[in-house]
Amino acid sequence: MMTPLETTQTWYAGVHEGDFDKLFGVMAEDCTIEFYGPSVIPFAGIFRGKEKCKIFFGHVGNDVDIETFRQDEFIAERDKVAVTGHLRMVLKATGRLYAADYAHILTIRDGQVIRFRDFQDSAQAVHVAFDLTTPER
């Protein structure tokens, strides 16, 4: 069985390679994704169960163009792995750029991800989701 760090690294490899079989292969049936933010962000919310987690990744795949998704640190302790990094993406609906550092915390059980929590600048994400420019009339 993989260690929590190895499971996490496999999970991120699946994301980077676009290999959803690899990604979902290390996610438990009862996994949960928690992406904190208001409902205006299409992929914000709590997704419980593997099928709902697939919906989350469907939103990410369809709603944004990811320019940079970098992991800088992996910090493993018991059943948790904290990952810090940087994300740069364009929200397709508005064409606006979002760039921020993030922290992810993954909880691993028996070599599978059971919980993924995403912490980043959700205020900036809301700003990107709305076109806040003054219209010319």
C-alpha cells in the first residue's frame, strides 16, 4: 500500500497528466472535496462521494483554462498531506485571470484520498467570476 505522500503524489500526477483513471483510482468511494467559496464560483462547494467529486473535476475542466498549477511543498504527517503551490487560470465565462497561492490538505485512508480541502483567495475568485467594469452606454 502507498504511503499518504505517495498517494498524494499519484493524485497530482493524475491531475497534471489529465489521467482521470489515475486520479480517481486513488480516491475512495466516500471521498469528499471541499472547495471553499460562494456559489457564483462554479466549482465551489462540498462534493461528497466519488460521483460528486467527478462533477467537481468536470467543472474545473470545462470552466477554466489552467495556465499554471504548481506544487511547491508536500508536508506529510500521519494521514494528512499539506501541499502548497501556485495557480494561474482564466475563467472562461468572463475571460478574467485568477492567480494566487494555495494550500491543499489531503486526508488519506488505506492508500486512498478520502478528503481534499482547497484553501485560496476566494475573494479574488469572486472578483474574477463577475465582470465588475463600468459599462459604456
